[in-house]
Amino acid sequence: MLRQLSILVIAASVGIHAGACNDDNVLRVDISGLSDQAAADHIADTMCKHMEVCPQATFECSSTPDGPTTCTGELVSMTYNECYQDLQPDIQEDLEQVELTADQEQLVNDCVNGMLAQDCMTQAELDEIVDAMNRGEDPDWGEDYPAACEEMDQIFGDEINAELQPGCPPSNAGPYPARLSP
């Protein structure tokens, strides 16, 4: 899931802007000293609470041999249960693969919290991204990818961040947290 969280939060960098979504009840992660299962539960719980408030960007692209690639984008809300059942097992599996040091646990905290602090993506922002993709341009994915996530890539590999980051390239079409760019 950390791989998926990267896509979601930690994958898809299209726009997880949680801070603006939930100013009065800021969601935060702290996995320091937790078991792999407890940490996975905590990350998935927090991310899924966030995704209930911030719809996730999904992309669908198609092309023909002689024509251009055409993409569409949609903001899709996920239910907490769907999200949790999808993310928690993957995150736990990722955490079980690595024995994290205290510093590495803090990187995970910083990465996830950095993604949660971003604003929710709007339909207008998603439309701009899709328009750029359809013109063959590199879209402006919005908020910067948190530096801690780049460092976390070195611990878990790029796969984890691809799963947690919203807005990954269209080849990764699917529900992703709206906004973080790889």
C-alpha cells in the first residue's frame, strides 16, 4: 500500500490537497514505533478519511494507430470501506518488506502528511490537466511532490509512490488521490 499510498498519496500527484478540505480537523499520520500492521492500519485509515472528502482523479486514455491519444478525466469519490480494503493490505505488505529505522518512519510520516496537506483538486484543475495531455503537453500537476516522498522512494522503490500518488500518467488510469505529481 505504501506503493499504493505513493500513488494515492505518498500515486498519484494530481492533487491530494487535504488541508483545504479539512481545515478544522487536520488529518495527520505518525507511525513512529508502531507495528507493521498498526502502521498500515493508521496510514490507510487516515488516507481513506481524506479521500472521502477529496475526490480522486481518474484518467482514461485511448488511441488509434493513426490518430492522437485522447484522454478524459473525472473526479471520483471513494467510500471509506472501498479505500481501506484496497489500501491497507498493500501498505502492510510494503511495510513488512522493510525494517524501518526511526528516521525512515519519520520520512513516511512526512511524505504522507505532505500529501495530506495539499488542497483537493477541482474539476477545473483536472480539466486543465486533461486538456494539456490531449495537446501532447506535459501537464502542470499542481502542488509539488513532497521531498520526503522522493526520499521514501529510495526505501520502498518507485512502485510505492506510484501507488500512493494521484495523477500518475494515463497508463496508470484508475482512482488516485487528486493532485500529487510524480
